[in-house]
Amino acid sequence: MKKIAVLASGNGSNLQAIIDATRGGRIRDARICLVISDKKNAYALERARRCNLPVRVFLHQDYPTRDAYDRALVACLQGEGIDLVVLAGFMRLVTPYFVGAFPGRIMNIHPSLLPAFPGTRGVADALEYGVKVTGVTVHFVDEGMDTGPVILQEATSVYDDDTEESLAARLHAIEHRLYPKAIDLWVRGKIKIVGRRCLLDD
Ligand code: GRF
């Protein structure tokens, strides 16, 4: 049974999708052992508590540097014996130390087809650029911003009457399917990283 930690800063709808998938059998042989947030009022924490999952809050202001912050996070995750770290709207770039502590074992989800539109404005940037197709990317985390090997992607059209809200809602619906699928692939040992490529043995 693999142990998963989910890190989230906000609403936590992806956290909820992953909880539901572990409990509904769409992610097999894994359970969420810990939910961590950097915001004490994150709704993600409320969702976790309602599902009786242990939560921890790590506030930035309690640590003198980003490195000290990440060292505390890593110590906590290693102390719990976490196998896979899942970033689900965790609005903080992790340090090389963090990445090195969990090689090939940190995932992130991003609301665009990377490498297009990295960063915190993936939905708005795609809309403003005028692309006709955008989507969702699940990827491993490396030391860059949204630059790690791509695990899964799914596209959606951008319609003339789309707003940031309507497009984000469609992307969220994709995310809630795609993230559990990627996690399940990892848990079952179906992802082989070769250079920048993730080869899926499914
Ligand atoms: C998602 O759109 C995800 O792609 C991005 O942050 C958002 C988190 O949403 N990384 P939620 O908190 O899971 O609802």
C-alpha cells in the first residue's frame, strides 16, 4: 500500500477527486496519509478533516528561508514514510532540496498543455493568447517552474464565448479525471521515465 501526501493551498477540488478515487477504487493500493497546506484557511484542509485525514499546516512566516521551510516539509514527509508527494494547487515552487529528496516521486497538475503557458496564470494566458486548444498536464516535478516530464495530457477546445471562469471549469473537470489516473499509473509502477519522456506501460 503506497502512502500519498497531498499538498494544497486553496480550494482542494483536486484533493477531493483524489480522496474519492482512493476510496472508490480508481486509485488502487494507495491511501492519502497526510494533507499539508501553507495556508491555514485553505478549504482543502476542511475537506481533509471532513474525510478524517491528518492535516498539517506549514506557514511561510514560521521559517527564515525557503530552504528551511522545505527542509521541515521533507522531514515531515519522510517521517510519515510518504512514497508519493502530490501537489494539488500548492502555490509554492519547491526547492532543489525537496526535489532531490523525492526523485520521480513528486507530481503536479497544471491547467494548460505544457510547455505552453506555465506559471500561475495558465488559464488566463491561454485565453488571452487566443489558442483554440488548451488542456491539462500532469507532470513530475523537477527544479523548474512546470518543466518536469509529462505524464498525461488531455486537451479541450477554447470556444469564442469562453470566459476565464467557463474555461477553468471545463479544465477542472478534466483535472479531476486525469490526476487520479496518473496517480494510479504511478502506484501500479506503470510509468517509466526515460530522459524527458514518461513511457506508460498500461
Ligand atoms: C488547479 O487548476 C491546478 O491545475 C492548479 O491549481 C488549481 C487547484 O485547484 N495547479 P483546486 O484547489 O484543486 O480546486
